[in-house]
Amino acid sequence: MVKGLRSWDAIVLLALVVVAIVGALTIDGVASPRFWRFVTLEAIPIALIALPMTLVIITGEIDLSVASVLGLTCTVMGQLWVSGVTSLPALIAICLLLGAALGAVNGLFITGFGLPSLAVTIGTLALYRGLAYVVLGDRAVSDYPQTWTTAAIKPIPGTTIPWVILVVAALAVVFAVVLHAMPIGRGLYAMGNNPEAARFAGVNVRLTKFWLFVASGAMSALAGVFWTLRFASARADNGTGIELAVVAAVLLGGVSIFGGRGALLGVLAAVALLGVLRNGLQLAYVPANTLTVITGLLLIASVVGPNVVGMLRRTLERNRI
Amino acid sequence: MSASLLTLDGVSKSFGAVAALRDVRLELAGGQVHGLVGENGAGKSTLVKILAGVHAPDAGTVTLDGQPLRLSGPAEARAAGIAVIYQEPTLFPDLSVAENIFMGRQPLRGLRRIDTAKMRTDAGELFARLGVHLDPDRPARGLSIADQQLVEIAKAISLDARVLVMDEPTAALSGVEVERLFAVTRALRDAGAAVLFISHRFDEVFALCQRITVMRDGRWVSTDPVDALTVDVVVRRMVGREVSAMYPKQDTTVGAPRLQVRGLSRDGAFADVGFTVHSGEIVALAGLVGAGRSEVCRAIFGIDRYDAGEVLVDGVRLSNGDTAAAIKAGVALVPEDRRQQGLVMELSVQRNATLPRRWELARGGLLLGASERRAAAAWAQRLQVKAGRLTDAVSTLSGGNQQKVVLAKWLATKPRVLIVDEPTRGIDVGTKAEVHRLLSQLAAEGVAVLMVSSELPEVLGMADRVLVMHEGRLTADIPRQRATEESVMHAATGQADA
Ligand SMILES: Nc1ncnc2c1ncn2[C@@H]1O[C@H](COP(=O)(O)OP(=O)(O)OP(=O)(O)O)[C@@H](O)[C@H]1O
Ligand SMILES: [Mg+2]
């Protein structure tokens, strides 16, 4: 199994390299530093949310409310700024706490009342987005100090790549270590495959899942802060629909939708792959609808792919008489 | 000797580098029960799966009634008249017991609707034949491993097959259920069926079978009529050496109370259960299937919450329903159902073996493969786990070897209170003696051992004291000197006077 994972990670990484090279050779502008700057800016919030989402899906759950948590955080940040909170660290701290609390609500319904995460987070997807409209209505808050907004997208000296990617990288290392090299991670894989056996081994399934949803909320809020500053705009519809981009990346990255299987490296590669693909095709004037279709097909392929491979292998084995 | 009904000739099967079967032959005759024995990993279940159409052989032929048989799936095997009871029950947890029995061949009434009433009464009749008290309408989820096994048995005998293959059907059953199963099996045999019976319990094999085939390391070793064999001969052929004493019980000095259970009750499972296990003591919890033994173990270990009572380890109260705390206090539970409770089948042998110890194996918070491998390897060797690599999924191991991984997983935690629920289920003679020796040695080192076992010889051979449960209550507490088959069975069937 471990070898299988590694080979899937390798396939996604390889696909990323191939798409990047082919894109650079055939599409005008893909080779330019500006292109990579945009890909990175777009990938940052997706990656931030994909990190906890990977862990959540590995335990056999899902969090579909992430985009709404992001949106609600944006509006609260805007409202706080308007009402006179002018310290950026304070704003960030409040937003993170808010995100964590929203995640805790998900976690409470799912682990406390034993409800399916799919149903609960579809509910809060609507609820949190609705609250975002309650906070700001159709208004947009965009009069943030320019120092903040430029700081958010400032490149690493000597490159065009925004420095925030370093924050994402550091967080990715943290999540990867937790998942792959800490006792907690072993418990996550165990409960994703067989929650009962995990419980018999002393894994606190409910508590662990609760904290994962809290982490998912907090990371979505962090993505919301970045979103607000990058676009210098807090609106209730910020980030609508990106939960699909996140889930697509996680599944394409080799995480099983049924839980118990997957690795973080593949997910990060898939976030990059989808970003390059989307932006590259945009540069090639492929219409937005076609882009959505392509993302959808990739998603289906990533879910069906491993099953088809397994079926082929079994058939081959059977006929080998 | 009657003519052969089903014949395997020169059958081989490999999984990657592992040769599970090499040039195996076997002849099953109608009206006969044929025993198949061999060590864990000898290839018995692989052979069964070939008969069931689950695996296709790499080489060799299978003939039924003189016709070559090419099975491309379990449905075909069933159509050919071969019914199979697999080593591990594979019920659909959300379907009812009756639905599980008649899966894929439900009785129909008008408009092709499923005739649930008939299904229910048919299931009830099957259970009556087996002397089982099970509600056909209850979902399969939550059935004990023994009950699951009984449902599988009911399913197989309801097929009225000409060939009945049973892979360790009795591993989780106690004497009474085994006797019923044997009566039904003999009736099928007398009606002309060919039966293949696999078990690690030799008394059963010798009582039921007319011929016995021994396998070792994937090869056929011998087939003889049962009268020409003795247990010792069979064991020597299986293992290739003498096996040390089966019940190497050491005399120990009983120390202070280690595990104290007081007035434990859980609605619908057990009531007012109280007992003490001292340091150095092996206490067996005996009883019929469904008496509530496993439920008590689960409650002590914090898997289920109890409604009343308390559990103390070394005088310190355990919090109700908290498994992590129980483990921290030094309690270990080897559960009855290795596939559902004992192991995460998709994970590797080493991940499974080290799961309860993942925190203590970490260095500076980090858990690296090397320390897991080292820890797992030590115990895998001690219990002679036969596995390709420790990084292989535990599902690729044979049933007995999976059981050894469960044991390794918990013995490695160095428990102070060791609860073992059917610890040797599916384990071969050689290793069974080793497991008994380990249990005995642990007790000598001061561990309190609570053992649930349906195998009466194991109970009588290993226990310092036998507690007997009947319908959720403790009905007897019998010291080793007075524990006999009669006294235990008396109490287990509710005729206690103790
Ligand atoms: N699907 C599989 N993949 C890889 N190896 C397998 C698979 N199934 C069985 N094996 C290997 O084949 C060998 C024989 O296994 P098998 O299950 O037939 O043993 P067994 O005689 O039934 O043992 P037990 O008494 O423990 O049930 C073992 O070494 C096992 O690890
Ligand atoms: Mg077997």
C-alpha cells in the first residue's frame, strides 16, 4: 500500500512537470514569471484549506463548509475594520478564533451527535454563507491600508513568487509531520480504515475528529484573511465554491474518498497541477465552462482511476492460469 | 472406499513471491467428512478459496464428478453445488440475519417481491436445526463472532450443497454449539454430501472425520483414514517436530488484587458482575456463547459504558468508557473479532502491531518507521508470525497469523491486566502451546490475566480459577482443583449449585 501511494504521488508530480513544460512550450505566457506569480497567488488559499481537508478525508469525513467559513471570516474582518479595529494582528487572531469556533460547531454536531459530516457541513455551508450576508449584506469593505494589501502579495526578494507561499510551505511541513511522522497520524489512518479497531487500540476517534474540524475552520479563516488582503476586498461572496477545488485537489492527490488512504505530497502536487492547468488554459483562451468540465473530469478520473486499476489487476490475476 | 466426488490434482497458487500452494492433491468422497489440518499459513484457506472460485489456481486441475471444473467466481461454485463457510465471517452488517442467509436467492412471491415472511420462518427453522437462539430480524451488526459464524453455517447448510467446505467453523464456538454443528454435519454426510472440515482442534477432527489430510508449507503431506492415525502422528507431520506440553501452567504465588470489578451492570448485556483477579493469577471466564463474557471484557476496557458498578486496577478506579485511560492504567484487551476489532486489515503488519504503543515508540514526538519496524519485528519473531514483509498489509496473512499479530500488539504493551478473548482462535498447535507458555509466564511475572475461552480444555488447562457466566450473571467461581468439565458445564448451562 505504501508503495502504491508513493507511485501515485509520483504520477501526480510527473503530470505537474509535464503540464508545466508542455504549457510553457505551447501557450504564450506560461513561461513568464508573471504566470507563476498568479498560479501561486491562486493556489495559496486552496493549499491552506487542502492541508486540513486531507486529514479530514483520511479519517473518512469531509468538510464542505470551508468556503463559507472563509466568506464569513472575510465579512467579519471587514466589519471589524469598519468599526475601528485597526490592529492587523488583532484582526488575524480574531478571525482565526472565529474560524476555529465555526469548525468546532461542525465538530460538535458530527462527533457529539454522531451525524454524518456530509450532511452537517452542507448545512453549515449554507448557514455560514447566509451569516456572511447578514454581516455585510451586499456591501464590500475595501479601504484597508495599502501597506497591508501590498504586504500580502509582496514577492520573495529576487523572484515574482509571493512570500506567503513560505508560510504555506511551513504549515505544509507541520501537517505532513503530523500525518506521516507522529503518533496522531497513525491514529488517523487507523480510524479512516476501521474506526472500531481504532477504538480498540485506544484511539479517541471522536475527540480527534473534533479537533480536525476545528483545525479545518481555523485554516479556512486564515485563507479568508489572505483572500481579503489579496483582493483588498471583504465581500459576503468571497471564495464561493472553492470547497470543490479543494476536494478535487485532495482526491486527485490520491486521498481515498472512503478514508484511510493518501499522502500529503500528492495533494500539494495536485493543488499545483490544477492551478497550472486552470491558468494555463485560461491563457490559451479556453472558455471558463470548458475549464469546469476539465476539472470535473479530472476529479472523476481520480476517484474512478484507482478502482479501475484494481479491477484490471484482479482480472489479470484471475486469468493467469 | 466410495468414489471421489471432488478431486484436486497438482494445484498450485502463488501470491507474488509467496507460494501458498504447491502441487496439492485432495480427494473428497460423497458421504464422508474429510479433515484438513496444517500449521498457520500452510495453505488451507487458499485451497478453500480455490474451491470457492475466489482464487483461480496457477496450475493444476479441479474435477467435480469427473468433469473438469473451471470456476470464475463464487456464484459459479455455488451453482456447481459447492457451499463454503469461510474462516472469517463476511456478513453485511446493515442487513438482517435472515437477509444475510438468503442473500442473492431470497424467496419470492408475486411481482418478484421478496417474501420476507417466508425468509424469516426459513431462517428460524435453520436456527432450530442448529439449536441456535438468534432473532432472524436483527441486523448482523453487533453480533458476536460466534453468532456471526453460526449465521454463516446456517447460510451454508441451507444451500443443500453436495460439497460442503468448512474453514475453521468451530474456532469461536463452545462445546454445545460444536456438538449441534456436528450433528447437522453428520446428517448432511449421511445424505451423501462430501464435507471438507478444517480445524486446529484435533479432538474435533478425530471425532468428526473419516479421513485426514495433512499439509505443510503449501504442500500435501499425507492422507490417511482416521483409524490409522493418532494425534501425535498428525502433529508431527504438521509441524515437523514434537510439540511441548500444551498447557504449561506454572505454579505461581498469587499476589495482591490487580483487577477488581464490582457490581458491574450494563442494560441488556450483564448484571451485577463482581470479581477480583490477583497479580499472578489466570482467571478464566467461561460460559456459553452469548452469556455476556465478551461484553464484560469490553466494558472493563472502556469500549462500552456500564450503567452501574466500578472497575479498579491496582486500587485505582478506571473512568467509565475511556479506552485510552484503561490502556494507560496497564489494561490490554485481545478482542474476539480480529478482523473488525483487533486489526485494521488495510494497514501493514508493523503499523498494526505498534498502534497501541505509538506514543511511547515516538522519539521527541516523532514516530519513524525504523522504531516501529524494530518493535514489531521483535514480537513477530517471538510469536512466529509468518509474513512476507512487515510492511505488507495484515490482510495478506493467514487467519492464524493475523491472530498472532493481535496478540503481539497487546503483549508488547507490557500490560498489568491482560484480558484475552479467545486468544488462540485459529492458532495452530505449536504456536498455541507457545501462547499458553507466554500467558503462564506473564502471570508468573505478576500480570493478572483474565481469559475468555470457548475451548474447555484451554480453560481447565490454564486457569487458576474459573468464573462461569450464564445469561449475563456470574453463576460460579470454581478453583482450579475443583474445575472439571462437568462442574463448568453445569454452571454454564444455568444448573449451578456452586
Ligand atoms: N491475498 C493474499 N496475498 C498475499 N499472500 C497471501 C494471500 N492470501 C494468503 N496468502 C499467503 O498464503 C499463505 C497461506 O495462507 P492460508 O490463508 O491459506 O493459510 P492457512 O493454512 O489457512 O492458515 P491458518 O491456519 O492461519 O488459517 C500464507 O503465507 C499467507 O500469508
Ligand atoms: Mg486459514
